[in-house]
Amino acid sequence: MPLLTALAISIGVLGGLATWLFVGPIAGIGLQIWAAFIAWAAYYHSGGTQAALKTNIPAHIFGAFIGWASLFGISVLAGSLGVPVAAGICVGIGAAVIVLGANIPALASIPSSVYGFGCVAGFTLLAGKLGMLTSVSIVDNPFINIVVSMIAGALFGFISEKIGGAMAKSAD
């Protein structure tokens, strides 16, 4: 079977399974399937290998943390500087830190760090979680929630690649 066909089957089945899990049996945890799919796509965009997994997960976590820290900074500074100025300063510093972090080999995937940042920011702002940045709950804390969602997505990517590769080889 051609590799692309095997991957289509593997990713389709596992994508359906992941969605079912996230919105069904483990819905109470509040994980974000869209963030998992972003990490899954980043895995393939970075080469779809074990090496991609080893660089994407740390970069997603790093970016998510920088996003969380930027949002925390905005919430602290907004009262005195106003939201636009506070956001501009904090996001600008966060973006610079992400790029500088790429000097560390495990954080070299700048796009994956940006995906982590963007997922935390998006979830925080769209789900009204700005006041929950210091919560210890996986459901409420955007950093914890997105990191777990993205790690799950990266692992689903890895598993889908292994299954797809095995299916393609077995058909040869």
C-alpha cells in the first residue's frame, strides 16, 4: 500500500479516535482537540519522525509558557498602561524570547513554539480564562490545558506515523 494511503487511514482513524476521546469519555478534563491537531500537524510539518517529536514537544511547552507569561504580564500591566500598550510590550518581549530560545537545540523549532504561544493565547482569550492563569486545574489553567492537549496531539502524530509506516511496509 502506498505510504500516503496508509497515513490517510492511520490519521483518519486516530483523528476520529482522538476527537471521540476529547469530546466524549475525557471531555471532563477539558482538553482542546484543536490544539491537539495543531501539534499533530506540527509533528508532520517538522518531518514526521521521532526527532520531530523530540523538538516539537519542548517547543510547544516553551511557547505555551511564554504565551502564559505574556498574558500574565498583560493582566498585571493593563491597569496602569492600558491593554493595547501592555499587550504590545508583553507580546513583543514574548516573541523575542521565543526566537532567542531557539539557541537551545530542544527549542529550535520556532514555529512550534509560536503554535504553543498562540494556542495558549487563543484558549485564554476565547474561553474567558484570563482570570484563571494561576489556577491549578487542568480545566481552567490555559497553560496546563494546552500543554497536555498539545502533548497528546504530538503523540497521536507519532503513533499515526508509526502505524502508517507499518501498514505501508506490510503491503510491500
